[in-house]
Amino acid sequence: MSVTIVVGLQWGDEGKGKIVDLLAQSADVVVRFNGGNNAGHTVINEFGKFALHLIPAGIFNPETHCLIERGVVIHLPSLLKEMDEIESRGCSLEKLKISPFAHLVMPWHIAEDAARDKGGKIGTTLRGIGPCYKDKAGRWQAFRVGDLLLHRDEFIAKFMTIYAEKQRELTATKQDHLLPDPSATLTEFLDARQRILLYIDQTGKIIQRALANKQEILLEGAQGTLLDVDYGTYPYVTSSNTTSLAACMLSNIPPREVSRIIGVTKAYTTRVGAGPFPTYITNKEEEENLRILGNEFGATTGRPRQCGWLDLPLLEYACRINNVTEIALTKIDVLGALPEVRLCADYESESAEYPLGEGEMWYIEKQKPTFETYPGWGAIKECRFRSDLPKNALRYVQDIERLLGTPIRYISTGAERKEIITL
Ligand code: IMP
């Protein structure tokens, strides 16, 4: 038996979808434990290319139970759209199950997100994620998946009551125009409710049974460590916990059952939304070139991602917070097309004025990176063994491993499932 956790080590978009898709081939259960449809996990396999937002990337293995656990926030219309897309391309949804304790992203959450993040102060995905988690913690105005099991009239009454409260709140700030018409929205929800009832199940029992039967369980994180609401670059974070610590808590898995914690990182860094980014490439042309080479545009929003070099001090922090046992390094093939590659191994010594404070997230915006430069290494998409890698690429990989003190177990050399070096 083993429990494996896959988490992002940066600001999301590290390529977790590909790694989960790969590992799910031998997993009995895959659990998505946090976030909502702000995430976009790209998977390319024998069924085609998918951008998954809510459905666990294990869905392509018909033997695997795919669970959406209680830490996830679900926008029902988006989930249904995703389910339709997957089914229409020949995959079964039979083993998809949703926890009744997961929360629902309601139309007013999306309106509140738009009202709050006007001007992109945080640069949210505008999917209503923050307002939904706020209501979850607030308790009075929250909807859980289990509420869909209420009698239809009871559901309608609760919906209309909260709609009216939210409308009053939004009217007070002259933002009520952002709220969609109640009857159309309600109809949409009632239709969705009808379809989703079949998938609501006691996911906790499935997990406990898998643990008891010593089966393979894979916990799939969304976003990345630096977006964690408690351990990330607050306030420029998402509203959920994204780390391995959260994976156990939100899946009701005892930490002692976990044998592998795989941290996924790109071979460079990207970020969408606002917030500090020490290794951002300030030369516009150079940054744009990397964005285009890496196709760094959001899988969820299509927004261009800001690009920078790999930041080892931040990566070291993320490895420590997650207690990472091994690393999956993705998109190293993208860097191969550059004449030279930089790597931030440390921050400048004068940044000692702004110490990282016992390895905490202090003063990130004040840090000045120092860079090592590597000559480019050319095309590596065809490499299947470490020994196939050109010497400059190998040096880059080995330096990362040495400086982080953590083995790199997977090196992804392209978007497709087969384009990977496994150690
Ligand atoms: P929210 O999660 O939509 O509230 O957005 C908060 C911050 O997290 C913004 O900077 C978003 O761009 C970022 N974010 C949320 N989800 C993802 C993701 O899956 N990948 C990358 N950034 C994300």
C-alpha cells in the first residue's frame, strides 16, 4: 500500500496534471483535495488533449476511483461541462464521486469576486473561489454539495433567501448589476442538481476502504505552495491550502500512511496575477520569448503568465514546507531552445537586511536574486534516459538536485505522457 501526494512547488501551473495522469495508471484511488475551477490541469494522452479544472486527472484510467473531496469548491455548471467533454471523448465517469461536504461556488460568489478584485488587485481568476471559501468559513451563507440532496422546495427556498441577502450586500456597493437574474440561475442550478445527484457519495468511506485494503492512493493538489493561503506569498495567494499538509487533512488520511510526496516544479518560474516575483525576467523581449516557447498562457483564463528563471531559495522553502521526498521537473525542453539559461541559486547578501526570517515568507518582494548562467542544450524531447540528456542539461538538473538536497525522480521533456525520463 502507499499514499502518494502530488503538489505544486511554485505559483501553480507546474504541470501536475501530466504527473498525476502518469501515476494514475497504477492508482486505485485519485483524490482531488483543494481549490476549484481556478485550476487548469493539462493532460495529453491517448484520449486527446484536456484542460481539467475540477475532475481528478485519474479519470482516464477506468479502474481508478476519482474523488472530489471536501476541500474542493465546485461550480456546478463548469463541472457538468467538463464531464460532458470527457464523456464525449470516450471516457467513463462511472468512478467519479463527489463528497457531500465539498462546497458549491454560487453565482453570487462570481459576482463578489468581480466586485472585489476590480483592477486586478490580486488578479484572481474571477471564478468566485475566494468568496466561496469566505462563506464556507463564515457558515451562514454557504452551500454544500449535500444541500443538493435537500427536497427540491427546500433547496429553492435556501437559494432564494441567500440570493436576496447577497443582492442587498451588492446593492449597498452599487455592484448588484454583476449578479445574474435569479430565475435563470436557479433553473440552471436545478438542472445541474438533477444530473449531479448520481455522483454524490460517501467519498470518505471509499478512502478508508482503500487504506484498509492497502491500495494505491494518489492525492492531487491544485495550484502551488506559493499560492497557499497560510504558507504562500499572502495576500497574493488563493483561498485554499495547497500543500501536502492540507492533502492529508482534507482527505482524512493519517500522515504516517504517506510514503511519497512528489513536488512538481517547472524548470523555470511562471506566475499569473499580482504579487512578488524575485526572478521575473525584466527584459521584455526575453520574457516574451520564453512565454511563447513555453506556451505560457493560462489553461483556465488564457491570461499570459509572467515568466522568470528558476528560484531555488523559494523552491527550497516549498520542498521543506511539503516535506517533499522527490521532485518532478517539467518543461526543461522549453529551456533547451534558449541560447543560455539562468538559475537563481541564492539571493544577494545585502538582502540580509531583509532576511527570509527562519525560512518564512518575509520580504520576498525585497529579495535580489543572483544568477548562475548555463549554456543552452538544444532539443531534448526524444530523451528517455538521464544518460540521453546533453551535458549542459544534465549539469542544470544535477545542480538543482545538489542545491535542494532532493532527488529529481521525473524529468518531463514534452507535453505528452510518453515524453518523460523516470529515474
Ligand atoms: P483565485 O484562486 O482565483 O482567487 O486567484 C488568486 C491568485 O491565485 C491569483 O493570482 C491567480 O492567478 C492565482 N491562481 C489561482 N489558481 C491558479 C492556478 O491554477 N494556476 C496559477 N495561478 C492560479
